[in-house]
Amino acid sequence: MSRENPTNQRAIFKRIKAQPLMAILFVSVALRLAVAFLMGNQVVELPGIFDQVSYHNLAIRVLGGHGFTFGELWWPLTRAGEPTAHWSFPYTLYLTGVYALFGVYPLAGRILQAIIVGVLHPYITYRIGEKAFGRTIGLLAAAVVSIYIYYVYYGAALMTEPFYITGILFSLYFAMLLAENADRKRDLPLAFALGISLGLTVTLRQVFLLFLPFLFLWMWIARFRLRRSLPLLPTALSFALLFAFILPITFFNYARFHRFVLLNTNSGYAFFWGNHPLYGTKFIPILSTPEYQAMIPEEVRHLDEAALDSELLKRGIQFVVQDPKRYVLLSLSRIPPYFMFWYSSESSTLSNLSRIGSFGVFLPFMLYGLILGVRRKPFWSLVFSPQGLLLLFALVYSGVHILTWTLIRYRLPVDAVMIPFAALALHDLAQRLSVKFPVFQRLSKVGE
């Protein structure tokens, strides 16, 4: 009787072990596709979010040969036919490319996005969870991401968030690998991957630039603590690739506005509106478009989008300098809406369901997992571990938005890095429950 080839046995065993992840990715894509078909070809304002209407209209303008302009007065205060850099160029070009291939069918953009993000977001979450806590936690984290209502909902929306959050996770993952790498031959491939992911991420949303000094400082200290060679060449390569993404956009903006605009014209508007004296010491996350536009002084409304962004940033800084106490109290008032997980009568049914059914459900597990993760390692070992990088990002990114402008969707990248901690908590609870209830034994051993 012939015996099966050991190589084939190993291949079969490997496929069997991969099945949980494949099932998770299938569910993730299926849910996002379902939402994509529900949204269909209609492009309307989502609850409190106008972005997908803007990207849709801007892509049509670019496709029609009008460049990055709108055909009418548009948010924030951009006149018809004038250049705009308020919106992400890569995402606009993504949508323009889809419309060029399939016609102006937003559903095509939704389907393609749902498939890409439906696969990549849970997959990179799995890899990060595996790196931080092991394979089982990685699988549980990927499973959470696949059903997390916010991600399912936004995965089909014509907005930067799905790609942006996925880009952040890839950037963090490659930084983790580079920080612990001991093989110099792998340094440059990892630096190349890091540079590409950083470039894509910051051109989707430039706010991620503010985290990069913390990212590279963490990586350098982590390498030093592990007695690895300092990553001089990998860092230089990563920065070179990052600049290769940024500089063409900067030159393009200069050619249109005749002034320096690094990537987008939105930081000045955001800081001005987010710290306006109108709020006093109580921040209001969302006002109407006319209310925001009314805050802009008449004497500066003649400026183009880029010049106005620069002027508003100066005035926003003046708000802080003139009354720093009010700024501190206003910033503190942004904490509750940033971490909001409860029901609100001012929100739509969809917003309430998304909020409570995702962050509201998993926040206790995130906090429990955070406690478990912190208790497992000495302080400095924790700080410069993969778990430490996740926590560093959560702290810095949250701080940036608490000090500037807060919306619930701005917290979603933080949710993404905290989900592995929620998975750690779920696994711990399953192990504890399996002692008394055998039905939980399979959950506690998934992926092992």
C-alpha cells in the first residue's frame, strides 16, 4: 500500500490551516459587496458626510477634461472653475479611472473598492495581530474587522477612509518588520515596501504625516534596543519613495496656485473652524455648510482656495494664542464626541446602529485587551514592541484630532489598531469560559 508524499501532506495541512483566514476574507468581501449593491449608482450625502458627493463630481469633471475643478461653488468655498486641492488626488484619480473604464457608474467604483479593501484590510489586520500576539489572535482580529459595521459601511462609500486605514496598517506592519529585522539583505525590500505604503497613505490623507516622526523614532530606538544596525539606508530609501509621491503633487499645486501647497488645502480650514470662538469652550462636531462658510470673514473671501487655507490657518493659530485657556477647554470638550459610542437622538438610525454595533460593542474588549497586553511585558519592552507601536499610533493620532477637529470617523484608524487588543480579550475570555463551557473550546483554539 503506497504512502502519500510527505510534501503533499504538508501542503494539504497548510491549506487546511489557511481555511479560517480564507473564510474570513470571503465574509468580509461579501458584506462589503452587499452594502455596495445597496448603495448602488446613487451618490448622496451620507449622514454628516458630503465627501462621496464631492469625489464623484470631481472625478466627472476630471474625466470631462476640466481638471481638478468644480462646475459650481463648492465646499469649502471654492468658486466654479477654480482649481481645488481640497480633495485627495489619488482617490479622485482612482474614481476617474473606474469611470473611464466602465462609464460613470459609481457602483463599479464601490464594487472594486469593496473587493480590494475587503481582502486587504482583514488580511493586514491578521498579519499585525499575528505579529503582536500570535496566529490565533490575528485570525480573531481579522474576523472582527470583517464584520465591524463601520468598516463594512465605509468599505462601499466613495471616500478615502477604506484605502487610507488599510494604508496605515500596512505602514505600521512594515515598520514593525523593519524594526526587528536582523538580515541586512531584507532591509532594503522592507524599506521599499514601507516607503510605498507611506507614500500612498499620506497622499490619501496628509494628516498621517504628523505621525511619521514618531514612527521613525520608534523604529530607530527599537532597532537600537535589539542591537541591530541603525537603519540609515532603509530610512533614506523610505523617505526618497515618500517624497516621490509627494513632490509631483506639490509641483502640480504650485503650477496652479502659484504658492506652496504640500498636498492638500484643508488643514487651515480645519484648524480655523475647529477652534473658532463661536464654540466657546464646547465643541460641536458637525454644523451645516452655510454655518461653516459664515465663519469665514468677508475680507478674505476673495482669496483662492490655497491662499484662503493659509490665511485661515494663521487666524486659527491666533485664536489659540489669544485665549489659550479657552483652547484647552475646547480641546477637552472634543474628547467625548471623539470616543462617542452611545445612542444620540440627533443621529440617524443608520449612524446609531453603526456606532453602537461596532465601537459600542468592541470598546470593552479593546480596553480589556489593552490591560492584558500591558500586563504581559515590562514597560520599555512593551513600548518598543509591535503592541507598543499600535498604542503609540492610537495616542498620537487621537491627540492630533483632539487638538484640532474631531469627528467620529476620524477615530476609525484608531479602532483599526485597537482591534488586535479586542481579539486578545476575546481569546482570553474564550479560554476562561472553556473551562466551564466546552462549547467555547473551539474559539479558544482557533488557528492553533
